[in-house]
Amino acid sequence: MLDLIPRIRSGRRRPVAARSAGRRILVWTGRILAVLLGLALLGAGYESVSEAADARAYPPPGRMVDVGGYPLHINCVGTAVQPS
């Protein structure tokens, strides 16, 4: 019975090939964006781990002192002669 009812087409429809080509472009764009996002996250993680390892391996010379509530890094080297 449903086969006897005429179908009404509203507007123009693109050919099937055009729709599938557009869909393929969207799928590939999504894949490329996913790969780029994955690489960015991987790089951020690597940078964080490397920065922590470098901080442990190469501590700054000198010492931290408190100057009015602000930390200040001081690296004093050599000897000083007091003026008379």
C-alpha cells in the first residue's frame, strides 16, 4: 500500500557521488585533525617529562634567598674585600 503513495521530492538533491566525496573529505579531515591533536599531546607530555628530568639533572648554582617575601636566586662567586 505504501508503494502506491507518490513520493514528493523537496528541492534538489546532490548526486550520490558528490555526497560520498564530501563525506570522504570530512572523514579525512577528521583523521588528520585527530593525528595532529595526538602528536601535540604526545609532544606536550614529552616536554613536561624532559623538563622535570633536566631540573633534577642540572640544578641551578647558588641558593635561593628571601628578599621581602620574594624569592631571589643568588650565585655569589669569588672573594670580596671590605673597603676600609
